[in-house]
Amino acid sequence: MDEWEVKYSKWNRQRSRAINEAQGIISRFQRDQGYMFTVEVQRHWRDQSILILAMLVALPFCQKRRDFSR
């Protein structure tokens, strides 16, 4: 029984150390790189929609212009 307790306490210390290191890495990453994950979805959808509409309008105009230039 004593041997099991020693092995368990050693395993528990190693596990706690690993978890604390991982949490430290995650919190450091969140602190340093967290701004990249803050996204305004509505603004991006709006901007993307405007670009798509602009291309849909410009493409036929450019094609017709090229047709008449020949």
C-alpha cells in the first residue's frame, strides 16, 4: 500500500506540473496573440459582400467594354 501511495503522489506531482506548464503556455499565447482571435463577423461579412457585389458589377462591364473595342 505504501508503494502505491508513493507512486501515486509522484505521478500526481508530475501531472500537476505538466498541467501548470500547459496552462502557462496557453495564457501566454492568449496574452501575446489573443488580438488575432477577436473578429467582428458582421463587419467581415459586410466587407466581403461589398467586394462580391463590386466584382459582379465590374465583370460584365469590363467584358462588354472589351467586346466593343474589337
